[in-house]
Amino acid sequence: MRAELVLDALEQALWARSGARGVIHHSDRGSQYLSIRYTERLKEAGVEPSVGSVGDSYDNALAESVIGLYKTEVIHHRSPWRHLDDVEYATLDWVYWFNNRRLLEPIGNVPPAEFESMYYHLATRSRVNHCEDCARRTSPAVPPAVFYRHE
């Protein structure tokens, strides 16, 4: 994999998370992630790099799981593919669905992007102790002992 490809992906992630603070970028020890250009761009963006240890299979477990889902739901399910462009467009559609439309039961049957947006919105509000009724009306993302001021 070339550094240009991962730099493009990094730029997309930085754009999508503009304004996020305290961001950590975790990767394996691939040369493209350890390249001077890549690490300099992380530093420019204020992103803390994190690199997995050699031979640690736990680093990539989540990524490998997602790749397995992608291959099952897109690549094998829709094959044979006639053109590379077809695969690229199907991949874009699947990634959009995976992040923005897929309902995820452990987070209250909402899409991950919506949950993340709600989480950061609630995290920026002033925390105060409040009533039990308020706790029932807030998102499952809110820890039970923490309540937020009504707007």
C-alpha cells in the first residue's frame, strides 16, 4: 500500500472529525503508517499516533472482523464484478451504510454516526445532578449517574 492512499484516507478522516480534540490514531506497523509524510501530517493535525506491538493479533481483530463483513456482504454476495469501478462504488455505498444507516443494537438501535454526534453534543453540555425522570429521557450513551441540564 502506498503512503498516498493512507494520506488520502487520513485527510478524509480529519475532515469528517474537524474540531475533534484529543484524537488518537492507532495503526499497525505498516511502512505507509510510519512514513515521514504520514507522521508529519498527524503531528500537524494534532493527532497522537499509536502503533501496535509486533506480533500482537489483538490490534487488528476489529478491523479484520469488519473486513470479513464487507467481503461477505459486498464482495462475495454481489460477484462476479465486471469492472473495478463497480467494486469501488459498491464499497462507498457499503461504508456509508455501515457508518450512517446501520442500526446498532448495543447503542440503542441508532446508526454509529448519529450516536457519535449525540455523544459529543451531550458531552459539551454542562453536567449537573438531576432527577431520575431526566435520566430516562436521555440517550443510553449517558452514564446513569450523570445527568444534563435541560435546554
